[in-house]
Amino acid sequence: MKTLFKLTVVCMIAVAVLAACRSRTISPSEVVAVTGQTITDDPAAGVWWGLPYHPAKLILQDLVEPRLMEPSTQEVEVTAMTDGKTVAFRLEWIDDSQDDLPGPQKFIDGCAVQLPQKMETNVPAPQMGEDAKTVEIAYWRADWQAIVDGRVDEITSLYPNASVDHYPFRAESLKKDPKAQGEMEQRYAPARRLGNSRSGPRKQPVEDMLAEGPGTLTRTNAVSRGRGVKTPKGWAVVIIRPLPEGISVQKGTNIAFAVWQGARRETGARKMRTGWIPLILKEPGK
Amino acid sequence: MARVNNWQLGREMSYWYPESRPDKQFAAVFDINKCIACQTCTLACKTTWTSGKGQEYMLWNNVETKPYGFYPLGWDLKLLEMLDGQKWDQSGEKPVYGGSTIFESAPAGERVLGWRPEEEDYAYPNVGEDDCAGQIDGGTSFQMPHMAWFYYLARICNHCTYPACLAACPRGSIYKRPEDGIVLVDQGRCRGYQECVRGCPYKKVFFNPMSGTSEKCIACYPKMEQGLQPQCFVNCIGKIRMAGWISKPEEAREDNPIDYLVHVRKIALPLFPQFGLEPNVYYIPPIHVPTSFTRQMFGPGVDDAIAAYKKAMSEGDDDLAGLLGLFGSTEEVMSRWTRNGETITGFNDKGEEAVRVPLREPVNIRPAYDKLYQITRVNCP
Ligand code: SF4
Ligand code: SF4
């Protein structure tokens, strides 16, 4: 844990220093994924600072109820690179607080990247797609990052002073039989039994999903990965996913982003988002 | 929003989805006058369903002392404050709610008028226990209703006809079972947005921080499917509870115990009908409490309900008194009952006799000195 903590601090400092001394190219109207790169999931890696970034303006999700009524995060800064197979997006935004502890009335910082499943002239609705026009979403959350970084799957990780009288699956009689114990534990955790690991043990802080309109989000095969670190001003997160099929230097696609601030009680549909933004590939230096 | 009929309001109202009543609707009657706040129900539920990680703070069943008890803190006061003008028009044959429901007063951008408790609000589940509504001063004499009073309010999910939890969920992760009207959160689909927690005025959906999903009372549906009453019903020490099925008022059957108590005799009333959910747990209001308080909680039928309940005993209303004797008499769900002279019989869903109780329990008076055994009995156990 100590090493992990040190590493996180080093990363945070590195991100801060790099942010302070950079002089980077802006790509004002499109997200540019620079080709021929070695993909990294490190938001503090120096390579990001040589790539153009797109300052994506965020707008309220105010199309479907429940809506977000008060604007929060203004902008997310997006940098992208590709190795020809995968594409990595680095998202950075301002957020005063670190919200990675779930609980009643406690929400989690997060961000998401959305792309149309098919590259078509008629793009899906930017707000979660539409019927027969599926969008692919890769979603990063700060609590999942904390779990991946070593947060233990116990209530005391969330409430350090919690005392538990008894969990039936911790009964003495079950200790010799891990299988029976595991089954018993699942009996009291129906969501996990159904494979809905919204929290709890997980290996990736990113989840892959498909949607065909608001309210239709469905989990799909895990193809994305990523990593997020808290910076002094907010979050820097890298999300890596397969390069969209059919995309090339000649032919781009569209991309959209969303950001949630836990402290502002943003969750689900209550989020700041962008519309579609062109995503293009560019060779380095071009 | 659709227009739906809410008989508890005596009028139509707006709801997020069109009216779609289940084939059968789970319902319950709780007789508040008999509850002793022993919390056996709370523990029966806790040990059956919520002993897992992240469920430590959850009480799907809780019993709070009114007026100062709440779980979570201030759950009812908070919404009552937000919902203005809860007036009933009683000029016609039936009372009509003239205020707006939580669906009708939903602010812009919301599906229902709601709020979410802070985590500390769940920290004192028995706050206000046995606290009286007022001081007892010197010279006070006993009278009805009591000038200083409290009562115990046992609460579970109301398996509402128009659930706000269901309306508030943007993912459609909450569903009402067409076969029995039980409202469930799909644990495979829920993504933990806590919109249901915000929407449910009774605060009977809980967020589990370990599973990341919301969880709630399931009316012990695996038992109900076998014709058995839920755990909090059959373990109730005070025998205050009866589970069964309720019909629409125009289809009420006198021989259905729940219909008889709710629709025919109207002694069991919904909890905060003005919220607009058509909740399906009905309460026989406490008879010793000023009705200015209970009218707000159970609607305008309180005075008549109390009068009928009192008469059941004092004026030999044998049907009503007999039916009340069936409470807590069997584990089986009774969908029909009869009274034959001094005998009251309950029948299960298959039409088989489930239980038979006498109208009056036989009273045995044993003399202090027992001649047979030549001993003197003392009056302690
Ligand atoms: S009481 Fe609350 S949780 Fe239960 S059905 Fe009604 S709205 Fe949903
Ligand atoms: S078990 Fe019955 S009597 Fe005891 S608190 Fe619960 S409802 Fe009241």
C-alpha cells in the first residue's frame, strides 16, 4: 500500500509539473489521435504533452429526465493517440474534490468516451444513441480506480469505524469449506451473483457498454482499459479502447464525452456532456 | 405523463407510466393499536435478508415511535414540508384530494418531487423511541384521546400501485410483478444512480455501497409464492399484521379479509395517501391519538375508522371483531374468510381451510387457592 501511495503522489506531482511547463498545440474543432504511438495508460507520461489537445466544451444533460439543472464542469481537455490497433484518450478536467467513496447520497467522479458503433453518414443521436443506431461507451469511475489501486472489499474501507456483528458467510462452520462459503456470500449479494459488479472486486477501472438511447445502457464484453489519477486541480484519466473499425487517416468518425462530479451529486443522466465532435487520425508532425 | 386513476385520492392523477394494475395486488393491514415496538419484525427481516456486506445500515422493516421517531431521520416531515396545500375536499360523497401529489408537483427536470437522505440520517434508526408528544402536568387526568401520546409505526415497502421508485428510475430497473404487484429492483440491471432512493417518499429503497445497487423489501416473495406470509408478519409478537390481496374498490369482496377491512369497513387506511402512490400497506389508526395528527398521516377517513374499530368490541360487531382475531393466527396467506356463529375461519389461496379461531377466547378464572393441589397461586410467572 505504501509503495502504491508513493507512486500515486509521484504521478500527481508529475502531472502537475508537466501541466505547468507545457506549451501544447490546441486542436480547436476536432479530437486528433496521433498515429504511430506506443500506447500508455499513464496520464502523467511525457508523451501526452507533445500531442495536440482539444478543449471540449461541456453542456448540461437537459434532454431527458432526470436532468442536470445547474452546470458544473465547463470543459474537458482531450488528447489522443493510436498505435493502429488501439486508441488512447487522455481526459483532464477540473474538480475540487476527490469523490471515490460510494454511499447513500454520495456519488462518484467519473468520465466516459462515446463513439458510434458503425461509421455512418447519419450519426446516432449524441445523447446515448438511438434505436438501431448503437453507441459504444467506455466509462471510468474513481471508486473502481480506488479498488484497482488496492482498496479492500470490506465495509471498513468505506466506513473505517464500522463494526459488524456477524456476516452469516463468516460463520466458523463455513471456514473449512471455501466453496460453500463463497455460495453463502453470494446469497447475500444478489447483484454480484448476477454479475453486476458495480463495485466490489474488479481488475479494470473502465467498463464497456452499449446504448441505443437514454436508459438502455447495457454492459458488453470488456475491451477497454485505463487509469486515472487525481491531480491537484482535478482528474487526469486515460481510457484505451480498440480503434473504431473503418477509421483511417482519410476517414474520421465522431466522438463524445461526459463528466460526472460526485460532490455535485452527478450520477447517471445527471451529467455534463458534449455533442458529437469529429475524431480524426493524423500522422505525427502533420 | 399519463393520466391514471388513484382511488385513494378519489380522482385521476398524473403518473410517469399508464395505469397497469397487476392480476393480483399484494397488500397488508397493520393494526397500530396492537404494536408494542418489540422490533421482532425488524430482526426477522434483518436476519433473513439483509445480513450481507453493505446492508449493515439497512432496515427494510423498521418500527418508529411517532411523533418523534423516524428512519431515516425526518423522512415524512421533509416531504410534507415540500408538498404544499394537502387539502381534501369533503363536500361530496367521497373525499377528493385537492392538493398535488409528488408526481404532479415534480419540478422541471425531475420525474417526481423527491429528496435523498444524507448518510447520517440513517444512523439513528430508533431515534425518538417512546418520546411523548407533550408534557404530563400535575392534575392531568386520563382521557381519550390522550393529551400526551405516542404510537408505534411499523413500516415496510408499500408495494405501491404507482411506485415512485419505479417512476424515478431512468433505466427501468425497477418493476412491478404482474402476478402479485410486488415491486422489485432488478439487481442485474440497477446501476446505483439512487434515483429511486430520492423518489420513494417512504424511503424504503436503500443504496448498498458494496454492491453499488439499490435494494429494497421484496415482500418475501419466495414465501408469498408458496402462499405464506412474509417473515415480519409471521414473527410479529403483537399479531398486528395480516398479508393478503386487495381488489379495486369496485371489485371488493366481503369475504376477502383485506377488502373487508379496507374497502367494506374502511377501518384500515393508507399511509400518506396524498403522496399519490396508492400504497398497499393499510393501517388501523391508533385510537388514543388526536386525529388532527393522524388525519395528515392516514387521510380523511381516520375518524370513521376509529369509531368503527371501537364499536367492534363495545357494541358486538362480531364480523369485524372476529376478522381481527385472524391476525397472526396462521403463516398461510388468507384470501377468504367466514364467520359462522362464534367461529371464524380463514381459507388459503387454494380455498383450503388454513385456520379456525374462536370469536372470544375462553376465559378461565383460577382461584388463588387451588383445592386440588392444595397450593396458593401467586400472581407472577
Ligand atoms: S414504498 Fe417506496 S420503495 Fe416501496 S414501492 Fe412504494 S415507492 Fe417503491
Ligand atoms: S413484531 Fe409486531 S408488535 Fe413487535 S414491533 Fe414488529 S409490528 Fe410491532
